[in-house]
Amino acid sequence: MTIHAYQEMYAYRAQSALGDAFDYAINVLKMQPNDFITLFLVSSISKSMEVGEPKYVTGKSGIEILVDVIYETTGKEFEIEAEDRFFRTREYWIGWAVAYYQWYSNRSYSEIFEAVSFEELQNMYYTLHEADITKFVEIMDSLLKEYFHETNLKRRRVRCKLSQSKLAELSGVSLRSIQMYEQRNKDINKASADKLYRIAKILNCKIEDLIEK
């Protein structure tokens, strides 16, 4: 049974807030979708929403979240006036649906947007925006399961263009251990902190990025 970071009643607030943030960023400020997503992911705001920090899941509006993301990541200050919005845009739906899926799955926003592109989410809108949110959850579960089929270690090693033997040489962790971690014949979650640190250092990531859920 999944333990959620905060109660479902607050998930609806988070959905509305992130929906508005996406809508205003893309349709009012005319930001490129992937540019806004990048800023959101590197900001502390995305992490705060993941853990249910009240300031962001119940306290701030979508416009305030957008302003905070831009200021924290670029240093630019904006004053954005709320506009009368008589319909929910596609971009609103994307933020709204992704916020629900993050709450439901406990996956990070970084994982979600790594596995599913904004363009793929746009394409889902036409068939899913009037459907029950559980249908979106089912499709996202399938896409993320397929994307994360390989271990985090292998995906990050390949991304760094390192062979298993080269990673072993640079990290000082035995080739056999790396092979077994990638084949799931050995649980990387039980590896020593020292081994994980040495591998993470070479792959330029955090130890948590190597852990399997």
C-alpha cells in the first residue's frame, strides 16, 4: 500500500496550483514548456510540493508558485495579474494531471518528466482530459514502468557513455558487483554507502539516484 506524502484533500489544491502555474507560464508569459519544466524541476519548489509542504500545496496560488520558481532559478522578479479564465487550457490539464500522479505514485517530478515528455502529455490531453483521472494514472504507470525497466545504475552509466568495466575502473567497485547490480542479481539498495558514493561520484549524480524503488 502506497503511503502518500499528504492527504488527498490537499492533492486537489496542489493540482489546481500546478495547473495554473503551467497555464500562466506557457500561455501568459509565453515560456517554452520544456524551459518552464526545467526551471520547476531544479527549484526547491518542486521538492517542497513532493513532500507536501503546506506553503506550496495549500498556501500559494499557481501564479505565486510560478513567480517563486522564476525568481529562485533566474533571479528575475515578476508581477503577474490574475486573469479571468473561462475554460481550462491543455497546459492547465497537464499540470493538474501530473500533480495528481506525483501525489498518487510518490514518484518525483524529475522522474515523471524524465520518462514522459511534455509533447506526450499534450497528446494525452485530447483523449483523457474528460476521462476519470484513474485512466491517466494507469497510462502513466505503464509508461514509467517501461521507461524504468532498466536499473537506475545502468541508465545513468549509459547516459555517461561508460562501459561497465570503465565504471569499475574509475570507481574502484568491482566489475562483477556492477554487473550484478545492473542484472538485479544483487540488491544495490543494500550496497555500502562507500560503494554507492564512489559510483555516484563518477556518474555525477546523488546516491539516491542509484537506489531502486
